[in-house]
Amino acid sequence: MAERELAIIASARTTLNDVNSTPRWTQERLMELLSEGQDAMCKGIPLITLPYQLNTAPGQATYRLPGDSVKLIHASSQGRRLNLVSYDEIEDANPDWEDDVNSDVASIIVNALDQQEIRPYPMVSESRPLKIRYHARPVLLGWDSIIEDSLEELTISPMWDDGLKQYVIGMAFLDYGDEASNSRAATAMGLYQAEFTRAMKLSKKSFAKRIVVTTFQGKVASRTNILGGRYGSSNCRSGH
């Protein structure tokens, strides 16, 4: 039973004034927004990091990280931490780097245009296991209408639940697009952005310069004045 996910949605419904017997937003739609909110946070911040063993093979130049990866954040070989470098950096240090072959790896080259692609340097002459850790995206939650429950559970820490709730509220208000709903959406997305910024600052302290994080910009109306209260009028049905 996805109690945590259902509790977030129930709290969001209270703010949305959507607690009648015939709700305006389906449970499936709000679960979709909750999943989208978690994914938006994890896309820009390493709230989920996973270990993986990559087995190198002689003569193979490039390798792919797992499909759920955003980027590589750590790699080691035989107990030694490997430097993560760009193609520009390796070419500045050694223009003929592509011809280098060794029995072990010294660095990992990351493709800035496709960060799921990595290249051990130098190319190995014999198989070597590399221990890596990568910044991952979560599995989408999904919704089973038969059992009335989420197919998956939230992956990130419960400390971000209020931020996820604000995302659900903000994006739900945007479903309607009228001026009052857009204003309330802007308020909720501002609260979500504050949580996103806090998570980003904490991640920089945790991972120092090993990662690059990005900012999230919610698509809300330019008019952001609050029409009374935290989200404007408590009646979300104004104008409908």
C-alpha cells in the first residue's frame, strides 16, 4: 500500500478544495503529477545515486551507463579513485590520447553532449571491472485503477514531500488555465522551487565539484499576485 503517496495526494486535494464525492482531478492524474514532480527534482539534483559495476573489454572504446542514469559522479578501479574529465581536457593534455593502451584505467572521459556515454582512458589491454556510482532518475509511479493504488513508491527522502505536494498543487491548478488558477499555480510552484533550491544547495555540499546541477523553472503565468491567503482564494472552482 502506497500510504506515503496517497497521503501527499490527499493533502494536495485539501488545498485544491477537491474533496467532494465527485472529484475534479482523478487519482490517476494527481499520481501522475506526483511522479512528475519527483522526476523533475531528480533530473537536476542527485537525490538518488546508485552503484554499478562496469566491466571493460580490450579494444572497446566507449560504454553506456544504465538507462536510468543522468550522469556519472564517481568511478574507481582496483581501489583507486579515477578522475572524471572532459574530451577537451584529455585532448589538451595529450593530443594522441586515442592511441594509448594500458592494462589499467587512469581516468574516465565523460561526453558532455551525452552523459550516459563514458570512455575509460587509456583503452584497456585486458578486462578490468570498474566500480561506479551514478546520479539516477526514479521509476515512474503509475496508477492501478483496479486496486486503487500506486504501482511504485516514491524513491526520494520524505523530507521533500512538502515540495512534491506543492508541485502537484501547482500543476493541477495549471490544468485549468484561468487567471485565478494560474495565480494559485504560481504560488505553489514558488514553494516547490524553494524546496528545489534547498535540495540543490545540500547536494553541492555533499558532492562538491563532482556534479553539475541545473535549476528547474516551472511554466506558470506571468501574473503572480496572490488573491488572498497562501494560494489565493480557497475556492478553486471560481470562474467555473
